[in-house]
Amino acid sequence: MDARADRRRYPRRVRVWSGQVRVGGIAVDCAVSNESVEGLKLITETGILLRGETFVHLPDGTTRRCLVRWQRLNEVGVRLLD
């Protein structure tokens, strides 16, 4: 088992959703690769830098306010704020 998985408070569920994330006032396409009770893992285009609070628009029409917790190349972990 992955050592990081042992530290997680909530289990992750694999998801394959398309969505959009706000970057400097514009919406950029992304994919949601997994979710937990508190957050999402997003896959974005390489070179897009996300910081602080952002918004993720999901295919069901909802918009979620998020806080960027980490970013590695095109993978971004966000914590859901509402």
C-alpha cells in the first residue's frame, strides 16, 4: 500500500469527469481524476499555474470554490471550500 494513502483522512474515489478551472479570469479545461469528501485531483494542461482560491465548474452544472493545496506539473490537488 502507498505510504501516502495511510495518511489520508478520507478515501479517494476514481472519477473521470471533464470540467473547467478558473485561471486568472478565464476558464481552462481540466479533468477530475479522483475525489474525496474534502477535495479533488485535477489534470490540467502543462504549464498552467494555479494558486490560492479558484473555482472548478463541473459537468453537472455546479461550481465549487476550492483552495489549491499542491501542484506537480499538470496535476493539481484542491480542497473544496463550499
